[in-house]
Amino acid sequence: MMEFEIFVCDAFTTQRFRGNSAAVIPVNDWLSDELMLSIAAENNLSETAFIKPIDLDHYEIRWFSPLCEVDFCGHATLASAYVLFTHFDAGERITFETRLMGPITVDKDLSGRILMTFPHKKPQAIEPPAELLEGLSIPPVEILRNPQAYFAVYENEQDILNLTTKSEYLKLLAPYDVVATAKGDEYDFVSRYFWPANGGDEDPVTGSIHAGLAPFWCERLKKTHLKAFQASRRGGTIYCHVEPEQVVVSGDVVPYSHGKIYV
């Protein structure tokens, strides 16, 4: 039997039970893919992150939903950085090596907010697939796509709040997920994220998709600093700064639990 520390945090929020929960498990060597997926399924959170040290403030990171390993996850990266800053005496900057995204640098600012530097993932306009339109209760005014998801753009925030989905249709869009977005009333923009093929019906807060949302809304709103809200039941606030070749996505983290698992 093996024993590991586990940390559970709520990311992109300053309030416990809001934002998006992620489990963080530090390991010295990678476990088998099957075991990591089993642990993620047992945790039954949107993501479980496994972090493995390379050298000082330099780590490998992998992310698992209860269904599969995912290519890119923002909120579990945010939670992982919080754990390293808080419990492992990390310096002011951490570098995470990923399997497909290249290195991700994470910094802590003076307020304690954590800043993640992501590559640009701006979406491009496409013809909407029939399955996408069947899966959305309100027709979008525009459809785009990036390597992660279809972007369904709506006229106003109320459409985002009223939107319902049919997961059996959205699941057919795999490997792509679906993000619905509109200009916000109190925030620069709002969104909701649906990923039945890769994790669950709706993700509470999705940091990774803001690498595409922020460049899109930067261009539309003519603003490089954006404050966003993901309008799920839990809700979460995401701060974005768009640069020519990268997007800084930042947020707050609240700890929930710290314990051990036995496998």
C-alpha cells in the first residue's frame, strides 16, 4: 500500500464552496495512468492534478477528470501552485512542464493572487455542426472553435443564464467541449462551460478556456485587462490580461482540506 498527501482547494474564488474544486496530489514518481485515473474517479472532482518535482520550483503536472486525462486545466494548475506556495516553500515563480501545452509559468503577486501565463488560444469562426445546435436551447449568434472547444457567442448575459443543454448531443462533439459566452453586465464577459465528453455536464469554473475567451473579448471590447465571471451554480471570477503572444489568467484560491490517501 502507498500513502500520498492530498489537498483539495476551491479555485477562482475567495469564498469556500464557490469556484471550482480541485484535488492536488504531489508524487515523487509517476503512478500508472490507470491508477491516477482511478484516484481522480474516486475523488469525483472536475480535476485531480498530480505534480512531480524536477528541481527547485520546477514541476511536471498532469490533470485527470473522473473520465480521462485532459490536455490542459487552469483551475487545477491554480490550485497546484497555491499548494506549492503555501505548503512547500516555493519561491515567487513556479514552472510547470506539461505534456502538450509546453511550460506554464505561475507567479504570485503581492495580494496573494496567483497568475498563470498561458499561450494564446484565440478561436476561429467555423460553420456550426448540427450536433452543437441541437444541444443548445438558445441559438447562438456566432460559432467559433479553438483546439479545446466550440465557442457559442450570445447577444447578452441573460441568454447565458437561461441556456440549457442536451448532453447527449454535445457529447458527440468529442474531443471538443463547448463554451457559451456573452458580454457581461457587471463583468467584461461571462461564460458557461459544458464538457460531457471529457468530464461532466457543466464545469463550475474553467481557467483553461480563458486562454481563448480573453483574446476573443479583448478584440471585441478593445481592452487588454478583463474581468470575467463563469456563471455556473458555484460561480467564479477570472482576471485576464492579454499580451501579443500569451494570456495571463489569474485568480484566488481557498483551501478546503488536507489529508492522506492510501492506494
